Amino acid sequence: MVFEEKMITNGEPEEEEEEEEEEEMVDPLETVRQKCEVTEHCVHAREKLELCETRVGSRSQTKEECTEELFDFLHARDHCVSHKVFSSLK
């Protein structure tokens, strides 16, 4: 009888484990990226990217892609991030 009770309780998670909550981790890189995306240089690069996407999306047959504009935006954002990310680490 004792053996059966142990097997039943061992198969179910204990209540204490369910009540423990872990703090949600925030990626500092994502935080810095969001801050950098609102800087003047990044906003200008994003506007160019969005104009290109609108232009390409409005045409049914086009060979144009927005690769250059995307890389320009990512470069501007990552340049800003590279200067700020290490200062935000603990």
C-alpha cells in the first residue's frame, strides 16, 4: 500500500514547483536595437526601405528588390548598437 502511494505522488509534479515563477529574461540586445531604431539616421534608412517595399509591392512584374535598402538600414542600426550594447551589460 505504501509503495502504491509513493508511485502516485512521484508521477505528479509537486505544488511547490508549479508556484515558482521565473523572472522573464529581457535580451539587452533587443532593447538597444529598439532604442537605436528611433535615431535620426536609422529612421531615414527605414523610410527608404519602406518606400522601396511600397514601390515593389505595387508592381506585379518587377525584378527590383529592396536588398540594398535593407542592408543600409541594418548597417545603420547595428552601427548604433555596437556603440551602446556593451554599456548596457551588467
